[in-house]
Amino acid sequence: MNTFYIYILASSKNGTLYIGVTRNLTKRVWEHKSKTLDSFSKKYGVANLVYYEQSIDINSAIQREKQIKHWKRSWKIELIEKTNPHWTDLYNDIIK
């Protein structure tokens, strides 16, 4: 069974946000953190994993990513703070 992840990275609490979708969350977050790709996250220092959710269907995952991207900023912050009120970087949790 394939698992896909919709994730939100932040530069800091209430900082710049990046929303993406991937099959390999650990690898993808590491790429953001290591700044190996010339990307939005490298330019704006967005590397803290503050939220993620899973989907077993790629089409649903992509649809959810697009939905969240079009939300108001306050809704995105509310989504993050429901499960991560201190905006803790969850990367260490996913690599265990």
C-alpha cells in the first residue's frame, strides 16, 4: 500500500509557510532542510516540518494539497496549531 503525505513547512512560528505533497516525507523534508534544491524553501528558509497528514490515494493527496494552498492564512495556522500548538519541528519524530 502506498502512502502519500501532505505537509506544511514553516520558517518559524507564524512565519513563511510551504505546502507540499510527497510519497517519501523523510527524504523530502531532508531535501528542504539541507537546501539541496534551488527552491522556495531554500530562498525563504522554510525547513521546519510543522504539520503533515497521510493519504493512501495520490489524487486525494494532490487535491488536499491544493485545497490547503488556497485557504486563508488564518485557516492554515489553525490547522497547524490543532496538533502542534508550539510549532515544534516534527522532523525528528518522523525519522525515528
